[in-house]
Amino acid sequence: MVELNNKKARFDYFVEKEIECGIALTGTEIKSIRKGSANLKDSFARIKNHEVYVINMFVAKYDEGNIFNHDERRQRKLLLHKKEILRLEEDVKLEGVTLVPLKLYFVKDKAKILLGVCKGKKLYDKRETIKKRDLERESMRNYWFFFILHDILKITWEGIWK
């Protein structure tokens, strides 16, 4: 199953709230997404006339598509209930808060987007994120080294007694 993540969004923003929403797509777009030819990297969402649109999301043209192929970076409508849209409008009114797509995935053959209500990080926050990630990676590396070393010693120790 295809699952596209927006890794840059987690690095550039603090995610305050997440909401799952559907997305209105054409036939060639859904085929291209199933093939994995989409990117959420520089995309964001806007609310216009009480409707939510994802802007700048890249979906490559479908190779077998004909003259009815889609535009790669067109605005795509997100499908939400009215109450959810009003709640998002209230959240976005706060200063420094934006709507960012975090993940594109399928649920029962329907394309869904995980939309995050995000607040931008400062440079020192990004450095903190890098430091945490490096420490976590280092601890996992040490753990696996210890685990492998433990297995090797256990095997050789048991071999001595046999």
C-alpha cells in the first residue's frame, strides 16, 4: 500500500493537531498516486469560502493518460465536514499557525490526507530536533551492537561447554 510522508513538515513545524480528511481527485491523479508518483514536500492548505484546498501538491502526470490528463500542481479540494472546517478556521486565525499535509495514504481504496495544524519552528528548535534525532540514532546503534555482541558471546560460550 502506498503511503507518502511529508518529512520536511515534521522538521519545519510543531504539529499541534492532526485531522484526517478525504481529497477530491480525478482518475489519472488517483492512478498516479497509487503508482507512488506524488510529493507533499512544499504543499500547504488554505481555507477559501469555507472550503479547504491543498495547494502546491505534486502529482505526476499518468503515463498512460490521454488528453484528459491532469495538471501536476493544481489546487485539490479536501473533503471535511462543515464543523471541522469552522474549527480549522478558528485555529488558523492564531498568529503563526498554518495547515500542512503530513501524510497521503489509502483507507479502503480512498485517498486520505493527514492534515496538521502546525506552528513554525525557529532555527534553534530545528537544531534541537537534529540533536534529538542523532542521539536516538546513536543509542539504537549501540543497542544493536550490544545485542549482536551478546549473541556472539553466548554462542561461543555455549560452544566451549559442549
